[in-house]
Amino acid sequence: MDRREALKMSVLASIGMATAGKAAAQSGCTGDGTPAQFIPKTAADPQPQVDDLAKHPKCPYCGMDRKQFHHSRMVVHYADDLADGTCSLHCAAISLALNIDRDPKALWVGDNAAEGDTRPLVEVEKASFLVGSKLAGVMTARSKVAYGSAEAAKVSQAANGGELTDFDGALLAAYTDMSADVTRIRKNRAERRQKMMEQRNKG
């Protein structure tokens, strides 16, 4: 089984099929395939990982600034050359679930083994993921941090704890955590909105 088939099976085995099916029903989509509102909105690009922060400045699923979260950002490159630039593995998992009939050609993630103000991207097959360490997560309570060097991942694990895995293991962890993470994010955003309303009312 090749990587793309393994990835599709892991998505199908998790919440991906249920999410896509529910969304299709709500959208009134009468046929198979991804409902139009979930199709990546940027033009087809054979190299979406090149200058990705300029091409995809905001995450399409949560609206977060990808430059601010350069260390956790991902690029999901589909076989038709459409791409989603997301802030995190959490939002990349949403993209993969919603685009269940669109085969991923390549996936890229911020390389925390590298130095610099902006982490470069590395293909997920070449990355080691540290899951559940004390490092802060992005869109998740249980962090999932990628390293382009297995040695760097082991050094980080020694300092921060957590478990090392490959991309499939990290993706499974993202889907496993999805329900709790979405509940927490929704609660946090509601609290922020309430505080903003209270501040406006005081002013």
C-alpha cells in the first residue's frame, strides 16, 4: 500500500468520512465528491510550498496568521495542484477530511530542527513528530511538533517529554484529539467575544 492510500485509509478510519458526509448533506450536494465550499480557493499551483506564506497568509479553516505560526504551519498539496496552506496539523487534518475525494500529492510541515525567524518546510515523510510534549500546541492541547531531523526530535524529546512518531501517527493523534480541541477552541473564542463586548459596553 502506498503513502496516499495509507493516508486515505487513516482519514476514512477516523472522523473524516462522517464530517465530509454531514457537510455534503447540509450543502445539498446530490452527487459524490467534495462540496464546492470546501475546495481550496487559491489557484492551482505545482509548487505551493515555495513562498507559501505569501501565497497562503491566513489559515482557511481558523483564520490564524500562518507567519505567526510558521513553526507549526502545513501545506496540503492535492493531485490537481490545488493546495491548502494551514496553520497547524489540526487544520490540515480538517482539509484532508473535507477533501476526501481529492488525493494528496504532497504534504509539508514547518521544520523545528531548523533555525531562523521562519522555519523552512519539510516533507512529512522526512519528518519526525513529537506528540504530547510540554511544548505548546497550536489549535490543540496535545502538541504535535515536527522535526526534519530524527536526531533533533530525540533531543527535544529528552528535554520536553512526549512520544516520537511518524506523520501517520501524528495525523491519527490529531483526529483523536479533534473533538476535545474543537470544544476547547469554541469555548475560548466565545469567552474572548464576551470580553470584547463587555469592553465595548464600558467604553
